Amino acid sequence: MGSCIWSDSAIQYAKSAKNISFYKDTARFSAEIIGKYDYNHFVDLGCGSSNLVLDALLNFHPNRRVTCVDAAKGMVAVAKHNSLHTNAEFMSGFSENIHFAPNSICCFLANSAFWMFDFDKTLPLIKSQLKHRGGLLVNFSEWDLQGPVQDESRYIAIDQQLKILGFEQKKHKGTPKKYCKEHLIQIIEQYGFTVSEVITKTVTVTKQDWIEFYKIPAIARKSLPHLSLDDALTTLSLAMNELPESYTHHMKWLFIKAVKI
């Protein structure tokens, strides 16, 4: 998906992400996992505009530094405008073209973003720019992973609303390309890393989380690419509001922590 739609979504993303459980919790989990290591300079790839990872890494840690990188210039602009940290830097760029000094970075991380990157181009660059024994932390949601469809009731609600409005049904449940845990580990290790931790975390998702999630134009476009943006936003809003108030889903997230060898 082009960076333009993400730039156009930056303001809404910053508003919504702070109210979405899985974005808040995965940012917190990332900081907790990283906190066990003696890192002080981080690069947050695909940082978005919400500063959730930035705040989780820097709050109460004045000696740390974070460089936030996103391909969407609008995301970077909003994130920089909203940041309260003097030890944060912001730059626009694709992960496949990042250029830091060799052996200079303590840890790269990507929260709910690594699935978008070209692994074959990004991982060698990360390795070359990490210090010896530097870290990499990435995560993948259940919709990025192979296996049975999760959260069937949400997809049923979307399909029903598409039918009511006379639109073609949704083609993919989750991201079109899906991975298995073993293959992801293999990909990372083939580029000179050793995987030191593989952790599954669970986040409880509510109806309100999905309502906020689908307000983000880039998410609506990704979810229903065969519709116009306005139709996608309307369809998804109507569908999520049809979920019962008691709706909850226990979403699984896979975290992979690796070390440069």
C-alpha cells in the first residue's frame, strides 16, 4: 500500500491508535521485552504517528535515544509535532533504504509494521547498522500468521454489511500473505541473527477497539480495497457497530527477539 494513503491517515491514526487496545498493549509489551537488555539507542521502523512505542521506550528513561522512521511523511510530521521528548529524532524513509552508520545502533524494532517490509532488503541493512550483539524485535498479529481464521464474528459482520449494501464480498481475512512462526525465524536467522526469544502475547479486543481501528483511512483501504474509500469507511463503521456490546476477542501476537551474531 502506498505511503500517500498513510500520510493522509496520520492525524486520524494518532487519535485512534491511543484508543486501540492492541496498539497500546503491543507497544507496552515491546518496551517490556526490550527493557531486559542494556540498549540505549533504538530505531523504530514504521513508527506511525501515535508515538506509542516512543513513549513506552522513553518515559522514565532520559538516557535513551529513539529515532522514529516511517515511509509516510505525514506520519512523521504528526509524530514529531506531538512528541514531548527531546531525546527523539524523526525521519522519513522506507525500511529498505535506511542508512545509519555501520555498527552504530543498539536495537531496531517494528511494532505491527514488519509485515509491510521487504525482508530480503531490510534485514541485511539492519544487520549492517547494528552494533555487535545488537537487537531486533518484531511482532506479527494473528491475521499475519497461517492457521484457521480468527475472530470469525468480525468477518461475518463485515460480510453481512457488504451484502446489505450490494457490494462484492471481502476476499482476504487478514493480510493476503501469511507466515508460519518457524518460517519467520528461519528468514531472520538466515541474515546473520540468532533468535533469542519467541513470545506469544494475548490482547483482549472489544467492539470499541474495532470501531476506532476502522476509522483510519489506510486501514479501511487495506481491508476493503475493492471499494471506494468512502464506501469502505462507511461499510466498516456500520459492520462494527452491529457487533454486540458484549463482544470480546482474545487476539494473539507473536514477538520475535533476535540478536546480531
